[in-house]
Amino acid sequence: MRPWELLLRNANVLHSVLERAEPELASLELDAKRLFILCTVEAHPFPADLARALSLPKPSMTFLIKKLEESGYLRRQGEKGDLRRYRLTITAAGIKARDKGAGAVNGIFGACLNSLSAPDQATFSRIVDQLQPRTLKRKQRGSE
């Protein structure tokens, strides 16, 4: 199998999971990108860092942050000492939406993973970890 074919299969799994979770996410005024932001914002509270962590263009991140603010899920706070920079914090409503949305995705993807044996799940997890970009691996090791 050629590498792009494996990448396409991986993308198809991701899209399938997120498509099946879409009704639950929509009921929370979320989509996959907004859910990923809510799940990642505590580790990356500055918009530029968050955009980098999620591989999203900064203009897209700005748009999505505004939508999450309108939903009452995120709040911006100016950063002391630098009026151009602001920190994002997740609100109580954002935590509730994040947990419900992540629960929906966890249930769907968990069912997919449960179709694999325990050793295959461990192998899959190890392989995915090995494929992470080096900068992400370093950050994950530093937080353990």
C-alpha cells in the first residue's frame, strides 16, 4: 500500500467518526474544529499557540474563537504587560459543552477501537504516538 492510501484511510476514519458525532455536536453549537479548540485551549491559552497546536490558520482561529465567545464557551482576557496579547479561558458552559461533545466522539471512536483486540489497540496507540510531529512529542513528554 502506498503511503497516501494509508493517509486517506486514516482521514476517512476521522471523517466518519466526526460525521457520526455531528448531530450531538450541532446540538451543542459545536463542530469538530470548535470541539478541538475547547479540548485544547487549557494547554494552549494564547490564540497563536492554539492555532499552531491544531494546525489551523490564524484567521480561521480568530473566526472560531469569536463563534465560541458568542456561544458563551470561551472568554478573552487581556494579558498584563502586553495589551496586544490576550489569554483564552474556557467558561463553565464551555467545559460542559466540551465534555458532552468529547463524550460523543469518545463513544463513537471507542466503539471503533473496541473492534480491535487489546494488543492491536496498544500497537495502534504506540504507532500513532510515533507518528506525532517531534515538537508535539517533546511537549507531551514535558507534561508527563
